[in-house]
Amino acid sequence: MLLVYSDDFLKHSFINHPESPGRLSSIKSLLDKKKGIRYIVPKPATENDLIKVHTQELIEDLKMRSKKHLGDSDNPFVSSTFEIAKLSAGAAIEAAKHSESKCFSLARPPGHHAGRNFFSGFCYLNNIAIGVSSVLKKYGRAMIVDFDVHLGQGTLDIFAGSDAVFYLSFHQNAETIYPWHEPVVREKNICLFALNPGIGDSDYLRIFEKCFKQAVSDFKPDLIACSAGFDAYYQDYYYVGSALSIREEETFKRIGEIIASADKPGFAVLEGGYNLERLGFLVYNFLRGWQK
Ligand SMILES: [Zn+2]
């Protein structure tokens, strides 16, 4: 298994925040007990990388806020925030570079709530969008499959109307959870599955498999990138209020297997997932299904 990781991701830290360094430490300590895992150390994304998906205005705003520690409870800022967000984006670029080997970016802060000109929901820069953009010339058509419990309204904002990128999201109906708005979509390259609270493992997997396979057959991607969030797990209710009823850790292995069944190069980035006791197992299960 091939992952991108740096201890520097632990520097972005705030008291009593669910998006904590402990998330990565818990995953890493579980993976350290497994054999056959190789890590690549990332470099920060450059401003040239960022400007492919974000505005100069957002980049300057993030810099200024880091300098002045100017944030709120969802998006706090310390001096290193912008640097670590760039490193997290750089990790996605590195993972994308190794798409033939199915590389996973074990990085934070996450990214799918950051849009072209906004940051939100624990996210500052859109890692998956930056990673995909870095390899679009090589792969031509990319699909992003997002199975975080929250709608990635940032990724949607960046790619709506694109001919080259298809965004497929399976999330809890966003009228019932952050970002509190389920958009009406008209663009052909966007497909959103707003799942009702309470849906269980077998129904979730049935919908996921059917719709994923249909989307792959319709769009015919050359690359499949994953926004891999693990907060659809039922115990994440206590951290971010997720109300799907995904109770089996094996469900994430099955999600990995379904994505792998398309037999395309790809990479994945960590989005949400906040239960520190089980998060490592959920990620490892996904990797077992996806990377084999
Ligand atoms: Zn999430």
C-alpha cells in the first residue's frame, strides 16, 4: 500500500476541535502495525498549483488570516495554517502523480468544502480538486467520487460545468446536516445522491454500486479520484451529527472494492472521519478493498 504522509500535518492544531491531529495519529498507529505499507513525504503545493482551482483573492485572504490568526470555530487559523494547507494540497498532487499505484493521501486539513473563492467546514484549499487538476493533461477525463457524509459543495463549485471532470457525491441530504443546503443541479457533469438519515449498510451499498457503475459507464473516466471521508460511520454522530446508519466497518472495504472494480488508475485523499477509536480501521478497510 502506498500513502503520502508527513508529521508536519500534526502542526495544524486547535483545542477541542474535531478536526484534530489525533485523526492522523490514530490512522498512522494502526497502519504502523501492518506490513507492506510505504510512505512518500509530500512537498507543499505552489501558488501555480493553487491558482488552477482557486482565486488569487482567496489565496491572499488565507495568507493574511494565517498571519493575523483570524478565523472562527469552523475554520480557525494559526501562523502555520496556510503552509500546512498547502502541504495537504501538495500531498494530493503527490498521490495523483502515483495514480497508477493507487496512492492515498493521509493528510489534513481536508479540502472538499473549499470552493473557488471560499473556505469553509474545516477546509481551506480543495485538495482533491488541486490533485485532479495537476494530472488532467495526462488523463483527460477524471471522475471524483466523494463518499464523505457531507456534500462537497467546494468541489461542486469548482467543477460544475466542466467537460473534463465529473463529480459524483454520496452524502447525507444536506438539508439535514452541514452545509445545510441541498443544491438543485443542472450541469451534466454533476451527480449528487442525497441520502436520507437512517439509511443502513446494505441499502447504502446497493445505491452506491448501482450509481457508481452507471456513472463510470456513462462518463468513461480515464482516472478515478476519491474524496474519502469516513464520517458516514454511525459513531461520527457524536462529532459532526451524521445520521446515516453505517454500522459495519466492512462497508468501507466494499466501497473500496466497488471503486476498484472500474479498473482505472486513481488516487484518494482523506476528507472527514472523526471517531479516533475506529477511524484507523475504517481507513484500513477502505485501502484493503481499493488497493488490492
Ligand atoms: Zn465530512
